[in-house]
Amino acid sequence: MLAASTPYSGVRSVATPRTIVALMLREMVTTYGRSPGGYIWAIVEPVAAISLLSFVFSIAFRSPPLGDNFPLFYASAYLPFMLFLDINNKLATAIKFSRPLLAYPSVTMVDVLLARFILNALTHLMVFLAVVPGIIIVFGLRPNIEILVVANALGMAAILALGFGTLNCYLFTAFPVYERLWQIVTRPLVIVSGIFFLFESIPGFYQDILWYNPMFHITGEMRNGIYANYDANYVDPVFVYGIGLISMAFGLLILKSRYREVVND
């Protein structure tokens, strides 16, 4: 039991850079330092997935729905999708990962969440900066990339992950069965998030439904930034940022009110 903690100490206290950096270093060692290759696997895994997708679909189709390079088409959607999914899952399990450290007054819930968010966001940014330029160089492509649009797509994915991850941090801890339900419900996201096809290729009725999937806005914005001839006019960044920020605020409020309950569980 962490009797020394107050009900609000995990969220009310201001996060400190020194504590956040220490938590990031701890996670780097525990997550990447124990496996051979370490950070190399963070790049190898998406490259392998993109290569497999490119190989399979190149057999069935002569060209991707956009452009003429399969790896770039799938990387433009798969990488931000994995950024969202991985950061969300890491934040959702933050209490389980760092519960012993929350007994110390100098470590707050905000520290734990920010440390996991910053580290994993930087990791996925590193992967993106390695994989996409790598594809461009290997295949000799000359895309007219709009840096600000690409950055906006990554920002949308990161904020959405921060929001859902913060909310799920409480839900995963308070309701263990919810974690299993979340994994089941989110599996179809890989199919309905625009990784394999474009929003414009969907019949109108389904467009009206899938528009409410924020991941479609993220993949559309990313392709809007990579492909000069693609205009994703259906993308609404305010919608995505709004969902992320509202989810984060709601998650922090619940963690604040139920802090002792979830930490001492």
C-alpha cells in the first residue's frame, strides 16, 4: 500500500524535467536494452511489415492507389498508424510499468505519462525519418514533400495517442477486462484506417461512417504531405486534435479523482 501518497499527488504535482529524463532512461534500458539489437528492432519491424504488404499487393495490383511505389504508399499510412497504436498502448500500461516508483513523492503520474509519451514519440519519429527517406533513396523517388503537412499528420497521431492513452491508463488499471476488449475492438483499425486504400475509393455511404475514424484523417493528411497530386480535402485536424485533447483532459480528471485507488490496486 502506498499510504504516503495523497489522492491527488499523482496528477496535481507539476512534472519535473529531471524526473522525466530519469524515467525515460529507465524505460530505454528495460525496453530496448535487454534485447539484442535494441533500437534496431524498432526500425526492422516496420520495414518488414511494409515490405510484406508491398510484396503481397504488388502481386495482385500493377500499381498502388496513389503514385507508383508500393513501399512509400504503405509507409505513409502504416507508420503514423503504428505511432498511434504503440504510444496509446504504452501510456495505457504506464501505471503497471511504474507503480513501484509512484510510492516516491518526487515521482508523479504526470511524470510517468510524459516520460513514456516523449520517449515513444521520439522513437517513432526516428523510425519515420529512417524509413521514409530510406525508401526514397533506395527507389530513387523524387516526391515533393510538404514538411509542415507531414509534421501535422505526425502531431495529430501523437496527440490522439496521448489522449486515448491517458484515458486508457485509468480504464486498463481499473477494469482489467477492458484491456482485452480494447485489443479486440482496435484490431479492425488496421483495415478501416486507410492503410490499404484511399478515402475517395470508398462508396459515399461508408465515407460518411468512416469519416468519424480519426485515423483516416491522419493517414489522409500524411499522404497529402507526401504526394503533391493528392488533395485530402476531407481531413479535419481540429476534429482529431479535439478528440485527443478532450480524451486527455477527461483521463487526467479521472486519474486525479481515483489516483489512490488505481495506484494501490
